[in-house]
Amino acid sequence: MIEVNHLVKIYKSKKKQVIGVDNVSLSIKEGEIYGIIGYSGAGKSSLLRCLNLLERPTSGEVKIDGVDLTALTSKELRKARQKIGMIFQHFYLASSKTVYENIAFALKAAGKSPKEIDKRVKELLELVGLADKIHQYPAQLSGGQKQRVGIARALANDPKVLLCDEATSALDPKTTKSILNLLKSINKKLGLTIVLITHEMEVVKEICHRLAVMQDGKVIEEGPVYDIFANPVEPLTRDFIQSVLQFDLPQQLIENRKGTIIKIQFKGAIAEESVVSELFQTFKVKGNILHGKIEYIQEVPLGIFIMELTGEIPEIERAIQYIQDRTQNMEVVEHVA
Ligand SMILES: Nc1ncnc2c1ncn2[C@@H]1O[C@H](COP(=O)(O)OP(=O)(O)OP(=O)(O)O)[C@@H](O)[C@H]1O
């Protein structure tokens, strides 16, 4: 659906040049929600804006449905852009126009008749749950409602792709969740491909299928969200995951313990099995859970437990082997002989 090949974006001024995107190649599948995460200045906006050529890449290709956007004439590009909707952190609604007029504007620009426009605006407002706000002005709406208008406007001309530029960053957590749920349901209902940039792992965890982590203009890690949560490779990726799943115990707490401290990660179906309770039935060890959490990522459980085991050393060793065999993912944090 979206192919990005060796994309480079360099901003040049008289005095210096800044690299926004540094040789990024990506492939985003049709119907997928694809997240791009990174700290401020990592190059997320530059990359996203190159996907619809709001920024023209310095070099490289952006193909949507096999068509290289960088090779189109401006007329062809205007047409191609109708298939790529975009929503923004600060909504960018026209303050002097009603909700109806804000959405109708996008349809008028695409040459639709007044009758078609009327029908479509009403359909879109139903879809985003704002039918009762049709004649309100943006100033009369909450942030979440404004973003719903932004989404309706972006969907007006039946795009195949929706680009979301920090679409929930200006919203409180509850409103963020409701906008993410709306995006999720649109993705399912319309089969829309969604690309979103964010600096919040919580957003990624909530709705993305795949993820790219950006740093200094480069994609440093990429893959299915579950796999990245379960096995982050790069330190920056671990940092982002820590913000959602606190895996580590304070060193002071570990130092005050007398037993062997182990960290177990349960992935997928095993997270729902009774490995821990079977452990205590099978071996003469005592266990003290110091930390435990199960998160659901794409509805698949990912569990983390940090436990202190006490008892005879050979029995602890057998217990550790048992957990290792069952989970294939266990680490001894502190071994106390
Ligand atoms: N129009 C521009 N002119 C010059 N430099 C730019 C321009 N836009 C972005 N940059 C630079 O490119 C780099 C990447 O910026 P970009 O906005 O893409 O990052 P980001 O990850 O989206 O950050 P943020 O989350 O703060 O928006 C930064 O060093 C930035 O200063």
C-alpha cells in the first residue's frame, strides 16, 4: 500500500543544513494501523509530511498503491492527495465556518454537487458521532469534538490512507481514548490504512499493529507492536516501553532481599496459564511476588512477574529450570546462595 524507499529530507538554509529524515525505507500494508514513535526532533513529522508530499523529499521514493508520488505533475498530485486524508494535533478548522461548512469545504474542493455534499456531510457526522453539532462553530466544541470534525473532514473524499500528526497530543487521556477508539473502528469498518505519529507508547499500545521507532531521522527499530513490546532491542525502544510497562525494581529493594530474585515474562497464551501456582505445588520453594503486571497488546496478553524464591538451593535451581522450560523467558536478577 505505502512503500517508502531510501527517503531523505534535508532542510537547507543559507548557513546550514538539517537532516529531517535520513534514508528511511518502510512498507505499510493495506488496512494496517502503523505507528511512528520518537522524541521531539526525531523526524516523525518530516517523514509523515513526505508521505503526501506536504514536504517534498530531497531524494528517495514514496509509492502509494504502486504510484510514485514524487514523479507526478502538480495536477496529478492534487488528485492523488484526495486519497490521502490528514488530521492534525491542532485540528486546523476554519473558525468562521460551522461544522457542516468545514466538512463541506473538502467536498466542494473535490467538485461534488450540493446534493452530494449534503448527503455526505450528514453521513460523516453520523460516523464520527457528531450529528447533533452540525450547525455549531469550532469555538463551541471541545477538543475531542474538534478532532472528530477533523476526522470527518479528512474522510470526506473516501481516502485510502489517513495520516495522523500527533492527533491526540492536545487531548486529555479520556478524550484520547475515545478518539483512538474512533480511529480503530474506522480502520475496521472502512479498511482504511492509518499512519500515525506520536511520542506516547500508550497510543501505540492501544491501536497500532506495527511500529517504527525513530531517532535522529532514522528508523532504528521496526516490527509488529507485540514483538517490539515483548523483545525491544534498542535502548530507546526500551525507554518508550518502560513508560507503559514498568519492568524493573528499585535496586534498593533488590538489595534488601534474601532469596533468589527472578524476572519472568509470559507471552501470549502462556500468560493465562497457571505456571506460578504449579511451581509452588511441584517444588519445595516459597515465593514472594514483588511485582506483577499483565498488559494486553492487540488483545494478546504479555505478563511480567518479578518474584523472590526462597528454599533449599537445589530445589530453587530445579524450580528455575521448570519456569525456564515453561516460559522460555526468564532471567535471574539476583542469585543469593
Ligand atoms: N521546516 C523546517 N526547516 C528546517 N528544519 C526543520 C524543518 N522542519 C523540521 N526541521 C528539523 O528537522 C528535524 C526533524 O524534525 P521533525 O519536526 O520532523 O521531528 P519530530 O520528530 O516530528 O519532532 P516533534 O515531535 O517535535 O514535532 C529537527 O531537527 C527539526 O529542527
